[in-house]
Amino acid sequence: MAEDDHERAEFLPATAYAVLGLLSSHQEELSPAEIKVRADWSLRSFYWSPAVSHIRRELERLLECGYVEARLRMSTSAGPRAAI
């Protein structure tokens, strides 16, 4: 991770940490929509559930920092998936 990435990582918003937690706790690749469903069920008592667009934005930030990888599914019905 480059120094700029490290500095950016120090200022990750709470939603980025929530997304990382959801990805790491399930140990599977998830699409932004699947992350949203998991957030609705697991975070609703502690934290607001972010919109899919917000999750996509945080995934882009996490991808830039090197915390997640993006993979494309062969199916056209679902978009890119994220994995730690």
C-alpha cells in the first residue's frame, strides 16, 4: 500500500468499516446489493443501513486502498462482486 493510500485509509468513514466487517465476517464475495441486504439484517440495531450507491462508493474507496478486490461474475444479472 502506497503512503497516500495509507493516509487515505486513516480517514475511512464508518460505512467503509461496516462494509469491511460484513465482507470479512461472511468470508464470501458479495455484490453491493448483497452487502445492503446483510447490512439491513445485521447492522440495523447499531448503525443505519447505507444505500447501495453509498456501498458502491465505499467499495471503490476500499479498492483504491487495497482492502478489497473486485471480480466480475459470469452472470449478467449481477454486477461486480467484492472480496477482502
